[in-house]
Amino acid sequence: MKYAPAYLRNAVAILQSYDGRVPLAAFLKHFFAQHKKFGSRDRKQIGALCHQYFRLGHFADFWSLEDRILLADWLCHEDTGPVAAALWPERTASLQGTVTDKCAAVGLPFKPEKHTPWFRLLQTETAIPLYVASFFTQPALYLRVRPGHKQAVEKKLATSGWEYLWKADNTVALPNAQLNIEPLLEVNKEVIVQDWSSQLCGEMIAKHDAGLQGVLWDCCSASGGKTLMMADLYGKKLRFLVSDVRASILHNLQKRFAEANFQNYTLFEANLENPTTNPALKNGVDIVLADVPCTGSGTWSRTPERHYYFEEKDALTYVEKQRVIVANALKHLKQGGALLYITCSVFACENEEQLVFFEKQHGLEIKYHQSIDGTQNQADSMFLAILKKP
């Protein structure tokens, strides 16, 4: 590769100036906007080197920055990456296999606990070797096909020329998260961009508490994906209250709901780190859906820089926030109502240990809980619990 030295040099410069305070994707976008000389191919290759660097976690941190970038380019590909092949031909020409195999071949034993030094935070259901291995593969792009649109989506995909796989009746996996699907598919109307594990949460809720009905309050709605999923699963059995602390998020959510032709909701801004007395809640709700703010440790194969800069004390901040949010939401949950507690975390302190706290502190009854392991499916890992208020 002719430009491999320049790609490596620019990746080094970017990583030396990046401190993790903003998402890496946003930082790269700003960097390339300030440096117009880079073409689309240059931006793609330099950006890939930067993202791959963080996929190493803290493994081989005694190597130079340049060598760690090349090591990551090698390990993050089935055979080797283009820059590593050009600059490390003696190592990459004949060495293939798993991450462990490649590292062993150059005398660098791969240690998952070095990649993830705070592995003791992981819940018992999450095996550290599988969790760490998932970082070296780009997650898939998952689509949920909405009711009534499967036939049209199947026809469009068949003529797309894309690689795709039906993972379930209404779930499609595409291999490249950067793929632009909008020219082909009507996003929000025909399909929802939603990770497979998130979709499985909906299936599990429907299976284990199919009797849900009445008013559902999505109290940390973010982009509204789970509201739309529950609406598609339950139809007119549910009416929706939707809130978030961020006004900008709610503005975008309204646009998304309009595209989805979804109107069965009342929207309001609420910061559940404080008690709320919004009029929409005056009669109470039958279900609280609390997809709470969390470390996001089950999604870090998509944003590996968050894994790299994570500190254990950050988890405790989220634990306290989750407890406050749930306590304030429960004030509006009717007796006999259901709390649907969801995180995209693989940390015990945000998942199973929280259930013990909710049971003891609020007298909730744990009806069902499940850790959803996405490491083997190029998907996120999540946690779901269904609790009842007696």
C-alpha cells in the first residue's frame, strides 16, 4: 500500500491529541473537517486505524503507539489489515488464525485480563475470553422489520447486491455498520435500526408477561426505539407516555415517530434524577419501561474508546443514578404494575445486584431476568428484568 506510512503517521497524530472526552467518531469528523486534504479513502483508512487501536484495550500497552496501531490492524482482520501488511510484512505474510494464535506466533501471549483489567466487574454470565474476543470484530448492523412490511423488505434486499442474513422472522443482519440503507429502505416506516439483543428484549417481555396492557411509560426514551418495538408487539393494548431529560432528543424522537406513523403517545420532558409531577402522570401508569443510563459496557465493541478510558469508579456513579431514577419512576407505578428494567451493561453492579437492591428497598417482586449475550452474534449484550409492584 503506497500511502501506508502516511496513514500510520496521521493515525498517530490523531491518537496523541485525543483524550476520550467526546466520542471518537465525532472527534474524527471534526478533525477531517479541519483538514480538507484527506480524500474519502484516506479518511476511511485513517479512521479505521484509530478505532482498531482502541479495540486492543490495554493489551500490549508497553509497546510503542505505532506498533500498537499496526498490531491492532493485524488482529482486527481475519488475515491482516492493509497497513500492517505493508509495514509489517515479515509478521503478517504467513501468520493467520485467531487473535490468540497470532499473538502466540510472535511471542506475545494474549491475556484477556490485560485487555480488560477490571474484568471482576463482569457478571457471572459474561465469560471474559468471549467478551474480549468480541472487540476484534466489527458489530453487525441489525434491522427490525416492522409489521406488514416484510414482503416489501425481502424484495428490496434481494435486488440490493448486499450481503445480508435473516437472523429471525423479522430481524436482518448486515455486515457493515457504515452501510447507507436509506436509499433502499424506508427507515422507521419499513425497518427500525435496532440491535438484535434489543429486539430480543421485546420478545422476552412478550413471552414472560404477555398480559401487559394499559399505560406504559418509557421514562428514559432516548431515540424511542423500545417504544416503537412495544407498540409493534402490543398494538392498541398499550398507550404510551414518553419522556427524556434531553429536549433535543425529544425533538428528534417526534420526527422519528412521525416517520413511523406512530401517534399513540404523550410526550414530555422529565429529569428523573429529581421527582417529577408532570400532569401526564397524575393517574399513575401500569408499566414503567426503564432503559436506564448505564456504563454501556455491553456495547463497547461499537465504541471501543469508551472501554479504553473507563475507570471502575464510573460504574458506581451509574449505579446511584439508576437507583434514583427507578425510585422516582416507581412513585407513579400503580399497585400490581410492572417495571421493565433494561441496561446495555455486562456489569453485575448494574444488573443482578440492582435487582437485589430493588427487591429489598422497594419490595418489588422479581418475575424474570435474563442476561442477553451478544458476543457470539456481533451484537450488543444487554440485561432485562421484569419486576412487579405488589
